[in-house]
Amino acid sequence: MAEGQRLASRTMILLGLAGLLPFIATSLGFLVFDDLLRALSQRAFLLYSTAILCFLAGTLWGETLPRPQSGQRATILVSNGVVLFAVTAMLTAQPLVAAIMLMLGHLAQLWYERESLHRPYWYLKLRTGLSLTAAACHGVFIAGLVSLGSP
């Protein structure tokens, strides 16, 4: 691997890991805090999850830009579908439903990337770890919603 590629992959790894911090902080914040901070943690968790899922869906477009081909139409449609799904989750205005939908969206995005796209092994390994950790944070958040209710 060339030095430029190594630096780029290291940057992606660091940014990916840093991107987990809001998932971890807000899911735990929802369990630990009361009243205003709990409500803020809830809103921040759902908003951040939506933003990240839409970002990941947008990366699918990048797959088609260098050399657009007719077979990539599905990738563009999946990208748009994931964004619409994420926005619909938020429009339910029901935190439990939204959290479940967003978790499923993250897992579906991961599945699509692993099954349909040709990416380096290190990247797939990274994405799998990041997505499964984000899904676990969703699980913690959902468990908190079920046991504590929505503020």
C-alpha cells in the first residue's frame, strides 16, 4: 500500500472511530441523565443516527461517479431509498419506532455494502465494526426507551 493510501486509510479509521463517540455518549446519556439532558440525549441520538445513515447512503453515489454504468442504477436507487427510510423514521415522531427503523437502516446499509460493492478488506472490516457498534448503541438506546420511556 502506498504512503498516500496508508495515510488516507488511517484517516478513515480515526474518523470512523471518532464518529462512534456521539452514538456512545448519547445512548449512555439517555440512560444516565434526567429531564432536560435526557430529552436532549434522545433527540441528539436520533438526529445523529439519521445524519450518519444519510451520509453513508450518500457514499453509495460515490461508487457510481468515477465511471457510471447501467448496472449501477440499483446503487443510486438504494442510496435514495436509504435516505427516504431514515427521514421517514424521524417523521414518525415516535422515538422507539424511529430508533428501531434507524438501527435496521444501518444494518441494511452495511449488508448492501458487503454484498454488492467491491471494497478493500480492511474497509469492510472497519465498516462492519463501526456499524455493529452503532447498532449496539441503538440496542442500548432502545432498551432505555422501553424501560424508562421517552422524556
